[in-house]
Amino acid sequence: MRQKFLFFLLFPILLSAKSFSLDTIRVHFRLEPDGSMRVEEMRSYYFNGRFSWADYKLDLSQIGQLIGFELREADQIYRPASNKKPGSYKLQADQNRLYVKWYYKANRERRRFTLTYQISDAVKVYPDVAEWYYQVVGSANKKTVGRVEVLVELPSSAAPADAKLRAWLHAPLHGKIEVGENSVAAVIDHLPARKFFEIRLITDPSVFNQTAFYSQDEQKSAILTQEKEWAEAANQERQKLSLRKQIDQQMQFPFILLGLSGLVIFLLLYPRYGRRHQTTEPGPDYFFLKDDLHPVFVNVLFNNKQISGLTFSTALIALAQQGFIRIEEIQPLKPSWFSRPSTRMNLERRFWQEHKAELTDFEDALLIFLFDEVAAGEDYIDLKTMRRKAHKISTWMRTWTKQIKAHLKNFKIYDRQSIRAMLLLMAFGGLLLLGGILTTVYFTAAGVWIIGGGVVTIALGAGLLRYTPGQVAYLTQWNLFKKQVRNQVFRQAAIDPLQFWNKWFVYAIALGVSKKHFAMLDIHLAGSGWNHFFPWYLGASQAHNSPADFASHISTALNAVSSAAGFSGGASAGGGGGAGGAAGGAG
């Protein structure tokens, strides 16, 4: 119910969640003889949700200044304005940065915007070489780009016939570059976020004959040496990747077999250590439990030695059935439509003093704590007092829990050999997991098969854990008893209901039989009255005389008491020095 409520609460928020993707960046650079460049950049977005703006940032610190700017979408030309209306943009440009933010209205659609501008001094000319080194997409870009396409065109000129255009791409290794006679084209699919995409080209300085020298120092040899080093590093990385792919393919099958080894070991161990011990099930006419265990122990062992609020409730019912306490509903002094009876527990102190020796140590400790400490010596305690002393009660419960478990210290739930087999198999699975992680990180991606095998082996190890023969026998009769109470099988049997419920009601509580099954007892108890069977419970009104009322009230009371007690139900490897480096976002 809580999960459904949270879903409906968060549903409007989930609907309003939005995101965008940068599908394509397509850039056309035209380099001019004066060293400037004209740029036409198309950026294709997909907007998932409502968006109203996008921006674009460009580092100008290593190149010249912005000469002109235009922004359009198809045939619509955006106009500079500060009103943030759709179809407008704001531009900021200085010697270090270009920043533009434009406005539109988009909702679950793809939009394409084209930015056109010119930058001066984009080409650096030296006595022996002209260099254009530019970051098309910078490492500051926070979005993965589906595809980047770049075309760089050089000016036609009377360059020497032996003048050779050379270019290099600095990007993730799956990027590609092609060098033509007078142009360079580069492309990459899936450019990860925070990864740059840059191009460096050199040609004869006469191509840019209208440009002054950036420096009188010759740079061609240094550029070629640097690019050679980066290319060698990239080739080495490609060789490593190629070798790793070969190893991945070669090792995949043996690593699959190794990953399955845990399953094979489990199948070998299971018949001997994991298969449930056989026991003789009682016949269909078996309606009673062995009463050699206290109801509290039945509850704890039935739940694998876990103490819960139901344990606390079981202890109280056991004390009530023995005559030490009575559970009572108190009608409000001024009844109304909204008022409900309160619950109080009354101590039969004289009976307790006379029969103290019949109690277990944890039962006696419970009575001493509730009535002598929490209730300050009074012979009654109500839920209001218990809630007020909840912290004190929950602290004391830790000691009480240890007291109960001390009785069960020598009672083994799980078979010792199965525990040993489980731990060995889990240890083997842990070794597989660790080895798979190290193999994947340092050797081959095929190690994921070993990782998967290790995880599965650890999970299978839990499947080897089995109960002892004694625990199996207990669980068999407890589950059968619980099933028969739920199905009311004893209705057709010649069993005295008074004898049955006086003895076995507390065990039904211990095993978690719900109130709806007690509420079905009215046919079986017709003519007797529930107070005849449960004299330790006093209802607030004679009108509350049906088992359905009793089941509802006792369940509410016990839940409240338990709660008060503290329970709760292609490219080179180097680079990165190019000018530019565009980035942008949307909102």
C-alpha cells in the first residue's frame, strides 16, 4: 500500500522529468587566405520534455576575435534580444570567450539549429608551415554526442606543386579522418561526454599569403615530431586493443566453463549436503502439536531464531493462558463515534507469587519488568504508559532477547555438514568473483563470465543450507498444524473445542495464524461464546461477543503492545592543445 501511495505521489514528478540528447554536430570550416575561418555549425537536439533555451560556448583565448554571428533554424533567423522570447538570442563575446544563449519552445521533438560566424586569426603562419589546430568539441562538453561530422576547406591558391596538406585527428581511437587535395574530413560516432574532438592540419604557408607571420621561428619539424610521437602512442594503444579483442575471443569459452564450475560443484554437493532430510508426516487426522517446547521457542525456531513482535505477543498470550495476566478492553468515559476502547493488561499478583516457580526465567523477567519497573509496582499497565516508556522497553528487550536465545543455544537449526559445504562453495564463489574482477580489469573483458559465475556460485551456496532432522520434524508438524487451523479442518473432527483452544491458541499465535482465520470460528463456537474459550480476555462490551470481534481486538491490542516494545511489524592518443573547444547545454 505504501509503495502504491509513493508511486501516485511521485507520478507527477516522473511526468515532469525531462532530458535532452545531442544527436549530431555537423561543422563546415572554410579557411580564408587572411587566416580567418568561416564556420557553419549545425547542432541537432532531441528534447524529451519541455525546453525553452540552449547555449553554446567557445574558447577564443588561442585564436582571434568574433567578426560576425548568425543563428537560424531552417528558414527562421533568430534575432538578438534580451526578452527571452522564442526566436531570440543573447550574445556575449570578448577576446577570451564566445557565449550565446537562444530561446525557443520545444516539447518531445527534434530541433536543428545552425550557427554561422567568422573568427579572425584562426591560422598560425610560420616561415616554413601554416598550422590550423582547432578543437571542434571540447572536453567541457557534458553530453555524449551521437555523431560528429567535420569538413575543413582550404583556400585555393598558387601553392607550390610539392606543397602537401597533412592532417591529424585527436579524439577517441574509433574516429576517422580523410585528407583530400584541398580539404580534410573527419567523423566519429558516439563521442563520449568530456572527450574532445580536434583536428590539426599543416600546409605550405603560401596558402595563406594574406596572413602575417605568427612567429619567425620555424615550427614544421617540431609539429611533425610531436604528431609522430602521438601517432605511435595511438598505434600502440590500437595494438593493445586488437590484442585484447583476440584474447577476449580466445578466452571466452574457457572462461564460460570456469564460470560454470560453481554450478557443477553445487550439483555434486547438493544430493549429499543440500537435500532436505526426510521425515514422516503426520496423517490428516493429526490435530495436535508436541508440547515439549514453550510457545515462545516454537515462534523463535519457526522463524530461524529471529525475535520479533510476534515473539513478544506470544509470551503475553502464554502468560494470559496460564492465568498470570488478563487483557482487558476499557470503554472510554465519554463514548463517541470516533472513540475506541483502550487496552490494559492486569496482573494477577497473588497468583504470580504462588506459582512463580512454574514460570521460565524470561517469563518471570517480563512480568517483573512490565509491572514492577514500567508500571512502577501497579497491578495494571496500559498502552499509553508503554508508549511513553518505549525507549526503556526497547533497551530492555535486548537483554530479554539474549535470555530467550540462551535456552536455544544448543538447539541446532541447520545441519553442520551443510553449513560447512555452504561456506566452502561460497568461498569458491568469492575466489571466482575476485579472480574475475582482476582478470577483467587487467587482462581481458571475457573475465565477466567468471564474475557472473562467482555471483551465481555464492547464491547457490545458500541453497546447500538445510535444516537438521529435528528441525525438519518440528517444521513439518508446525506447518501442518498452521494449515489445519487456517482451513478449520478440526470442525469435522470429534475434538472438544474448549480443550483445543485452551491449549493450542497460543501456538496458533506463535506460528503467525492471522486474525481473519480466528474470525472464521463463529460457526464452530456457536452457542458457547468466545469468552468461554478465552476467559483471560475481557471485552469492553457485551456486544463484542463474536470471534470476529475478538480476533480484531486481540490483534489490535497485541500489535500495539509489540509496537510499544520497539518491534515493527581513430585518432591519435595525444592532443588536447587545439584552440576552440565548443560545449553547450539546454534547459
